[in-house]
Amino acid sequence: MTNKINLVINLSILGLLIYLAVAVKSLQKEVFWDRSIMKPAIGEYYGFAEGKIEMKYNVQELLNNVLKETINNQQGEQ
């Protein structure tokens, strides 16, 4: 039982780390922009805003599904 709780915690941490890595990369692109290239309007850079929202949704769905599965497995053991 504690192994499953540890697994859920580890997967949650992994999901947050992936989300933060994507957020830091996008922030780095905004902060350290090459001066020789014209900066596009925010949110219109190759559909990046939609991709960021989709990535956040996918990570949240992954974590929700793992939590639901763990809860169902724990209820089945009792």
C-alpha cells in the first residue's frame, strides 16, 4: 500500500517537473530573444499558446488517471 502511495507521489513530482521544464523553456525563449529577429506577438508564435494549454491538460489528465487507478486499487484491497 505504501508502495502505491510512493508511486503516486513520484509520478506527481515527475509531472510537475515536466510542466516546469516546459514553462522554463518558454520563459527562456521570451527573455533571451535574439535581437536580430523580430519578436512576434505573444501567443501567435507557431501556435505555442495552444500547445502549452494542451500539454498542461494532458499532464493533469495523466495525474488524475493515476490517482483514480490507485484509489480503485486500494478500495479493491480492503
